[in-house]
Amino acid sequence: MTSLTNSKHPLKQDQLRNPSLPPILLAIAIISLGLTVIIGGGLFFFPEFWQPRWLWPLKPFNTRFLGAIYLTAAVGFINLLAGQRSALPRLIVPMLCVFTTNALMVSCLQLQQFNVGRRATDIWFWLYLADCVGSAYCLGYYRQHTFGGMRRLPNLWPVGLGVQAGLLGAYGLSLLFFPVTTGSAWLWPLDTFHSQFYSSMFLTGAVGAAMLSRRTTAVELRALGSIQIAFSALVLIGVWVVDKEIRVIDWSLFVNWAWMGVIALLGIVGLGLLQQSRQL
């Protein structure tokens, strides 16, 4: 009887330290997963159908890049729902809060980009507001909990993730506050609105890398790794498909190859995170 009780004790402790998702976060994850799969999949795989129906004018590169962002978000929600009793909310909730807050702020500041009379526009703002408020609430909720199984990464991983967080954060802030200058060095021409909206993705990635640079769990490493792999692969494929059709990127410029190299590097780091998660 004693051995049986002791064998159950770690499970009880894990459940206490890693509680199940609160109803508000579970609802956000389920609804957001459905929307990101539909919207992201539509923008990425069926751009001709979605472009005329979108909330603001989209060009081919922006259509597939936006699709890549939402499909990447879907990967994050899949991880969250698959590992409900784990430390994943510690990673996903701050990332969700940063993305939705920044995207909502940019949308409000660039309201002229939207057709205010459309019902879809109202739904866009209400959904982002709900996600923003809900994720902020969950951020406070999880501050009351101590997650179990946290460990420090070995070797140079903490330094590497810290550098990644710093670079992604600096790039995201540059897109947000200096959209014209930073957007001009993008792979294709970016207007102010898209520069600032895309900053959400890079700031979110910076938060994720920073969260895991100090201490982490295997499930968090797998989640961030899969997110980075998805984003890298989708962006690279999207750029290749679009440029093959319209051929507007000047590949003689080093800056364009450097941009693609950085996106590819994010995926390589993601593969490294998956490998490291098996050893943690």
C-alpha cells in the first residue's frame, strides 16, 4: 500500500504544479485553432480566393506571408491543447498576449486600412480584443502557479536563445517604430501597416526565446521548436512559390539572401530545440 501511494504521489504533485487549462484559455485555444487553420490555410493555399475577400488590400507576397503567420499560430495552439497538463501555458500565454496586443494596437492605429462598414471588420476587432483581454487574464492567473519539471538548458543554449530573443526583439521593434526604414530592407516592398503588423510575429518569437533561455521543460522546447520550423518552412515555401510566378525579387542583392538565410536559420534552431528536448 505504501509503495502504491508513493507511486501516485508524483502524479498528484504534477497535477498541482501544472493545472489543467482554465476554461477561458481552453475556449481561446479551441476557437483560435479553428480560425487560424481556416484563415491561414486559405491565405496560404488559396490566395486567389481570399485576396478579394480580405479585410484590407493584399498583394501576393503579403497574402502568403500572412497565411504563414496564422498557420504558425495554429501550431502553437495545437501544442497547447495537446499538452494541457504541462508547463506550456508558461510559454504560449505570454506569446499569445504579445501577439494579440500588438496586432490590436496596430490595427487601431491603422484603422484607415479597414472597411469600417463590413461585418468582418467588426468581428476582427472583437476577436482580437477578446484574445487580448483573455490572454492578459490568463497571464495573471498563471503567475499564481509554480510549474514543475523546470530545468536549465546545458551548454550554449541559454546564450543562443538569449541572442535570438534580442535580435528578434530588436527587429520587431524596428518594424513597429521605424516601419518605413526597416520595411525598405524587407524582401519585398512593405507599407507602414504591414511593417508594423508583421512586427507582432517577431516580438512574439523574441518573448518565446527569452522565456526558455533561463529554464524550461522538454515540452516547451518541442513547442517552440515546432513553431520555428513551421514559420521558417512556410515563409520559405511561400516566397519561392510567389517569386516563381511574378519574379520581382532581385536575387543579386546580398540583403535578400541574408533575409532568407535568417528565416532558414530560425528553422534550423527549431530542429536543434527538438533534438535538445529529447535529452532534457
